[in-house]
Amino acid sequence: MVDENRFKEDVGRILKRLFITGISGLLGSNIAKAARDRFKIFGIYHNHPVRMRDVKCFQMDLSKTKNVEELENILPDFIIHCAALTDVDYCEKHSREARRINAIASTFSFVPLAINFRARRHLR
Ligand SMILES: NC(=O)c1ccc[n+]([C@@H]2O[C@H](COP(=O)([O-])OP(=O)(O)OC[C@H]3O[C@@H](n4cnc5c(N)ncnc54)[C@H](OP(=O)(O)O)[C@@H]3O)[C@@H](O)[C@H]2O)c1
């Protein structure tokens, strides 16, 4: 008889690792659903916790470099960066915060992390 948990662990070791930022968002969650049978998926959300079958999620604020560094152990093969502030009106009213998340955090915190991950692809 096959031990289902053991089987999943074994498959998890074989599958390539995909790391998705913004996994609670429209794009990130749909990518996770579409890809979870072919990749071992890890993701980060900010305010909206995610529970998804076969997907491991962490809470994280992308703009806090210290938290970002906590993810170094994941060592993904691929990264899809979907985290962003996307409400245009909010971004116009809070332009500093929008710049901090969408420009500064993505470029100066996340990209170096991706390089540290030695991701073979960095997609946006
Ligand atoms: N939707 C589309 O059709 C589409 C098409 C092409 C490109 N895009 C681009 O893809 C990106 C995502 O779009 P979307 O529609 O999926 O947006 P969304 O539904 O608003 O999702 C945004 C994601 O970013 C996360 N996030 C926001 N601030 C964060 C922070 N400080 N730290 C960590 N995570 C944070 C949110 O987490 P919480 O919800 O947990 O707070 C959420 O998971 C955007 O850059 C957008 O321009 C979208």
C-alpha cells in the first residue's frame, strides 16, 4: 500500500521549485493553481493569508529586507514576482509607499535576493 504523505514528499523532492510573490493576488494565485501539479510551490502574501493545497505560503512584507532574507533557504529554480501595489488611485494618493513597494523594494530588495537564490529564471 502506498503511503500518500511519503509519496507527496518524494514527488516534492523531484519537482522543480517555483517561488511566487503576491500569491494571494489575482495573478499569483492563478499561476499557483495552474502550476501546482508540476512544481513544488512556495509563495508570499502580505495581508491576505493563503491556504492552497500543496502550496507552502509565508507572510512577508516585501519592503522589509530583513524578512526577505529569511526566505533564502527556499532556493527556488524559478521565481515569478507578482507582488505589487496595484490600486492606481491608492498609488496616486500614496505615491511614496507605491514607489517603496513597486520600485525600490522590488529592485533593491527582491532582485538581490533572487540572485542569492541563484534562480535560473527571474520572470516578471
Ligand atoms: N491581473 C492581471 O491581469 C495582470 C496582467 C499583467 C500584469 N499584471 C501585474 O502583475 C502584478 C500583480 O497583479 P495582480 O492583479 O495579481 O494584483 P493584486 O491582485 O492586487 O495582487 C497584488 C499582490 O501583491 C501583494 N503585495 C502587496 N504589497 C505587498 C508587500 N508590501 N509585500 C508583499 N506582498 C505585497 C498582495 O498581497 P496581499 O493581498 O496578501 O496583501 C497581493 O498578493 C502587478 O504588477 C500587475 O501590474 C497583472
